[in-house]
Amino acid sequence: MARLRLFAAAREAAGTSHDELSGATVREILEGACSRYGQEFEALLETCQVWCNGEPVAPNTSVCEDDEIAVLPPVSGG
């Protein structure tokens, strides 16, 4: 299972800062997260950057069980 790390608004929408999900690709991991956390999380995900092991990735990127997927919402200033 890959580790999912959620930051800022993604963490708030999911109600947790981390989880473990299974999937062969980044897309499968994120689909599992959307199923688990609901519509608010899914809507927010459209504006987020997704990284795997510290590097930006495409949805079709393969995932190993030791990988860490990070969901990074846009930063708002103030």
C-alpha cells in the first residue's frame, strides 16, 4: 500500500493528514481517496498538485507499496 499525505485544505476535507491506499497508479490511489473521503475532497483534488516521493507526477505514474503520494492544494496568501 502506498502512503498518502494530505496537506492544508486536502487534510481538512479528508479529516486526516495521512492514510494508506492500494493501487497500481497514482490515479488509482486518488480514486480510492475520493471514494473514501467524499465529494468535497474530490472537488478540491481538481486544483491540487500531486507528487510522488517528492517529485511532481502524472496520474498514470506507476506506484509501488513504498511510495509516498502527496496532495498539495494551492497556497492562498493573506
